[in-house]
Amino acid sequence: MDEHTLLAEQLDYYRAAAAEYDRPYEERAELRDLLAVADDLPIGGDVLELACGTGQWTPSLAARARSVTAVDAAEEVLAVARGRVSSPHVRFVQADLFAWRPPRRYDTVFFAFWLSHVPPARPPDFWDSVAAALAPGGRAVFIDDGPAWAGEEEVVADRPVPAAVRRLQDGSRHRIVKVFHDARTLTDDLTALGWSAQVRPFGGHFIGVAEPSAPWGGLDCSSFGVARNRHPWCTRPHGRGLGERRRWAPA
């Protein structure tokens, strides 16, 4: 199966799965734990949320942001998200994330469980588009599944584009792109692309914060009104930054 066909099937899956999309968050404690982590991430200012889905993360973003623009390709999941979020500072946009370019720049670009759906040939263009969407001093914040989560998926082996099969309650089967990024390798890949990144495992998942281009001396959250020595993702006075222990850090 070629990449374009797989991406089309992936979109069809999310359109068909809108009514069932939230079920894993109800059933899996580790996903609820991840939602709680948003309070400890450097999210603020004007936020662009990519692949917002049914809006599981959007309320947390809206609580910390000046504004949120939440984008997804599937109108069906956006309909659920609109019902979940009523803030006048949140705007929903239906668009193909591989083609859409925002008309403005943002302080934060956030995406949860989207990077793993980007085919392996596309990350350079994807990260270029994220960088182009960031205002000076802005950062990308992202959460996704690591290799340990592969056992939770029905992985399709020996394919040119990594894929998994998702099944819906009606018995239908849908193939999606599914790339399980290792935190260390992803950090190295981002560095090679000109980003300064910190990616940390969180159970079977990972959490990352990245800023485009050097020089970079650690995450400075002062633009969000957060004291540098008090926020777990910001640089401490002696520059230890993300090496400091964080409240959400796995034991």
C-alpha cells in the first residue's frame, strides 16, 4: 500500500471512529495521567493545536492560553470537540494538516498522538511547517506513543510505511500510519533538523518540548509569566533545565 492510500484510509478511520474516539481515555489510566501532565508543560500565549481530534486536550490548552486554534482533517471529530469546548478563545478549523498552512504564527504548537501518524518520509517537511508556524521564541510541545506501546497495537509487519490496524465496534478494519518513535532517537533526529529538543519517556509514551534553530540555552518560560526557577520544563538558574526532577517524571 502506498503512502497516499494509507493516509486516505487513516482519515477514513478517524471519521468513522469519532463516536468511539474517547473510549481509550475512559478505559486507560495512563492516558488520563498524560492529560494531567499538560499542567506541567510550557504551554501559553497563542496556541496552535494540530490534530485536535475530539478535543481531549483542548480544554487544558484553553485554560493556559490566550487563544487556541485547533485543527483536524475530520469534521466528525471536530463536531465532538466543539461540543466539549465552549470558550470564545478557541477556534476550530477543518484542514488537511499535510497541506494547510496557518495564516499567522503562534507561541506554542501542540500535538498529541499525531507525530506517530506522520509517514517516515515526511518528518523534515512536517517539522519545517511547525517551525514556520512558531513566533520568535515559540516552542513545539508534543506527546505520543513510544516503542513500548507497540504491543497495544495490531502492527502490520513488513510494509514500506509503518502501519497498524484499528478495529471499530461495527467490525470494520482500518489501516493507519503508526510510527513508534524512541525518545533518544527522536531527540537526535530533531537536532539534525536544527531543533533544540528534550524528549522524555513517560510510561509507554513520550513527552517532548522543542525550539527551532540554535542558539538555545534551555527553555525560557518568562514570556508566559512563569518564573524560570519554578516551572518544571524551564531552565533553572544554573542551566540544568530538563535534567531537574519533574513532578510527572516516571519513577
